[in-house]
Amino acid sequence: MEAAVAASMLGVAVPPADVQPVPAVNVLCSCLDLFGVGHFERGAVAGIPGQWLKTRLDSLEIVDLVPANLEDMLECYLRVVLRLGVLPRLIVPMENLILDITRMLQANATAIGQHVTVVPAPVSPAVPANPAVDHDQLKVFFNLKVE
């Protein structure tokens, strides 16, 4: 699924999926209290070059649904739907998060005589979590690379 989303973001042809709509006749509505915990990570997507910012689900909990085996079954189903259907669509190429410093400097008529790019910072003691979620913000750390 990630590969299909990545290919569509990059403008690469993807074979059409056979999607069947769900009929909306006689659907009953109800409410569930649901809590989920997740994180962001960066990494590769199979068959697509470059680094990607990806969302990951750590845990999921439905609150007080009886019988307990129904709660367990629904949690399992929702984990599968999120991991295979929703979260793969929330990936972003890291290059979309990176500013082209060289182009920005040239647009401001600043001659530097070198090519400057921004690359994701490796995980190290100085940057223990990259990417990180802190104070309701997604933070991605980059290094300047001068060539």
C-alpha cells in the first residue's frame, strides 16, 4: 500500500485497484470511545527511492465494550484497517519537507559559489528522536550539506 501511495505522489503510473463501494442502505450508527497511540519514523518504501516520513500505530484501545471478545475482535480489525488502509496514505517524502537552500539563496541574489542541500539528521545523542512529536508539533531535524 505504501508503494502505491508513494508512486502516486511521485506521479508514477499505478495499476488501478478494483474498488467496490459499500451500500449505505440500512446502516445503523453508534458511538465508540477509541484511543490510539502512534509514532512517526523515517525510512524507505519498497521500490521507491528516497527517505519517507511514515506514521506507525503502537496500540489501540476501545473503552468498555461488552462482551470482551467483541472488543478484542473490533480492536484487531481496526488495527488492521489503520495499518494497511489509512496510515500508508499518510506518508510524506522527506524531500518535500526539505527547503532548497541553494535556490532560496539564489532567489535573494546571494552568491555562495557552492551547492547547499539539507539532509535528514541521523539519530544520535544530540538528536535522539528524529522525527519527534513534542508539544503538539511534529519536529524533523536536518543538517546542512555543502558541496
